[in-house]
Amino acid sequence: MEKITVPFITGDGVGAEVTPSMQAVVNAACQESYGDRRGIEWKEVLAGERAFHETGSWLPDETMEAFRTYKVGIKGPLTTPRRQRYPFLERSLASDA
């Protein structure tokens, strides 16, 4: 089976609840379209509040590198830090990757 790697960011808050459902829907669409010929290998990367607590960075370099390397990615909703000099995370993901 040919597999492509898709980085994903679970996100903060409701992201942990909706991300597995999103993956199930995308996997089912792949199965319906390609059968056993193609599939997705999910690669979790970090951003947002979870990333900050685990790595000290709201948007780790490893996350941006994964989006650049694989040229695609999916993300859940992210917490944006307030009253701090951080770029808006959504904009950074869209423009830098």
C-alpha cells in the first residue's frame, strides 16, 4: 500500500475531541476512493498551548519543518497567547509553511 504522511496538530480544547473524528472521516474517504492501494500515515506535531507546555514554544520549529517537508497538514483549533509578542499562530502556519 502506498501511504502519504500527513502532519496533524490536535489543537487545544475541543481539538482533542474532534481530531480523531476528522481522521476517521478522512481515512474512510481514502478507503472509499482508493481501497487498499493508498492510505494516510498520520504524524502528530505540536502547536498552541499544548506545545507551549511541552516545549516552551507556541509554534515549535519541528512543526513548521514537518509542514514544509510534507507540503500538507491538518490542524485543530489553537489557543493564541494574549498580551504577548507572538505572531498569530494561524497566520504563521499559513504563511511560513
